[in-house]
Amino acid sequence: MELLNIDCLGKPLRLEGNFAGWQRLFWDNTLVAEQAASAGRDGASALQFVLTHEGDTEQQVAVRLETQLSWQPFSLRYRLLINEQTTAEGQRDTHDIERQVPTVQPVKAAGKLNLLGLGALALKLLKSAKMIKVALAGASVAAYSWLFSFEFALALIACLVFHEYGHVRAMKYFGMKTKGIFLIPFMGGLALSDEKINTRWQDVVISIMGPTFGLLMSLLAMLAYWITDMPFFAGLATFNALLNLFNLLPILPLDGGHILKSISFSMNSIVGLIACIIGAALGVAVSYAFGLALLGFLLLIGSLEIVFEWRSRYQSHLLPLDRYGQVFSLVWYVLTVGALIGIIWYFAGLGDQMLSMPLQILRS
């Protein structure tokens, strides 16, 4: 991951490193110094190199970058020296990492027809077209109306939009540009962004804010039921709670799976792999018990994500959660799950057979 990017002699000086302990220093995108991985990930270090400045007379310029690094919680103090003279110094923390935009640009192959690039361009154009959003929303309403009823379709769309809006708000909180919300018939919804996350904390917050907003919607529907005594609001609160509870299953690529991955891989890569495999096994059991073919398809995607995460564990650009972040994320997750189950349990106790269906699903 990119730890630092500052100006040095009119060109960018970039420091990259990871939790394994290695560091690499680039000047104008050229590798000039590196430090191998070591058990001592934290502490002071120095990377230096010599530049030859050609002019009327050839001169050598000694560049030295001194750092004091702490990973949990993340803190980086740095000092840049040129010919033993300090030219820049400062400090970075987690908030700086969250809001940085990586400066490394992918190398593009020239002179060949890149089908993958054309596909990516087509997808980008597809995502940017507002008419596509409207068409997908209309198709979703039509699909759910055909399966259930028009009233139920509108209620389901409201649940999905409120859930995805939670993701969008979290992305905007971290300064990320968003593409908006896309409703996919029979699949649910997607909140898309052009930018990548830089920390595990961002992954947790963006993932859990969807179910958190879903919980808020169920609480508002419960309040409306208490005021009006209309069964519609009771059904909306119960169904929405079940929908968001399902999304919190610790299975990739569901929101719960992303939370599990971020917490466990922040502890240790082995712990992360084991936790994600257990989550996948749970997903297989749930999909078999309820005959959910779609969940099986999602599990296939999630399994590939686990493999990619494991293979790139030493090159991960994501800043891991510190101990406080791991505990806070777990508590937030457990409280959200508990509140959603509590809503389902409350309405099941009212004696209405339809309202008790979510509880019967959980018990089975």
C-alpha cells in the first residue's frame, strides 16, 4: 500500500509498504531503495539513494528518507533529507490513508485490440447512463410484481433502496465518488463507486452501513405500526429486518462476509482464511437447507474472492484494523444482528401467522 507520496527535487517520491514489513521507495516511478520483510514491522527505518545530476559539472545528490512507523494504530512520522539538509517532514495517520488516491497508473498495452479494456469501457458507459438506472428500476418493479404483487414490489424496492443508500452515505463520508444505486431484477441492488478503498475500516463501515440503514427503516416502520396499527407497516418492518439479516450472513460477497473478512484478515492471514472458509461452509448449509440457488451462485463468487485475498495477502494495499477497530467492528455487527432478530421476534409474538414466518425460517 502507498504510505507516503511527497515532492523530491521536483518529482514524486513514493513510499510503499505492507504489514509484512517490506518497504519500497520510488522516485519518479523508479525503484530506488527497498527494505526486505522482517519480524520488526514497527519502528524506525531509513531508505536512501544517490542521484547523479548532470549539467555543466556532474553532481551527486544524496537523498535519505527517515520514517517512524506504527501499524496499530497506524502512524507514520517522516523526514526527508537532501545532502543532509531537512527539506520535508510531517506525520500521517489512518484518516490520511483513507482519503488518499493511489498515484500508480496501470501500464497500457499499445498497438493491440484489448477486448478486456473494451468490455470495461462498455461497463463504465453502462454504469454512467442514467437511463440504465431507470430501466433497471422499472424491470425490478415489473419482476417483483409478477412474482408477488405491485404493492409488495414497491415495498421491496423501498427496502433495497434504503439499504443501498446506507452504503452510498458511507462512501461519501470517506470522500469517495459514487455512481449511485442500481436495482438488479431478482438480484437486489448495488451501490457503486469509481474509487477503491484503502483500509479495512472503510470496508467494514461501507459494508455494515447498508444493514444499519435497513435496521433504521424497520424501526421507523415499527413506530408507524404502533401509531396506525396497520398490518402493512408490521409486515414491512419484519420483512425488511429479515432481508438485512440475510445480508449480514458471514458469507462473501454479502455484507456480513466483507465484515468477517476485514476483521479476520486484520488479525492474521491464516485466521482470515479459516474464518472465510467457515463462512463459505455455512453458506453451503443455508443454500442447501432452503434451496437457494442464487446463494449458491454468490458463494461461487465469494470463493473466488477468498482465493484472491489469500494469494495477495503479502501485497495487500489495505491498512488493517487495529485491536480497537476489530473489537468495535465486531460489537457493531453483533448489535445490528441482535436488533434485527429482536424486531422479527417481537412481531412473531403478536400471534399473526404471516408475521411469524421470518422467525420460523430462523428456527428451521
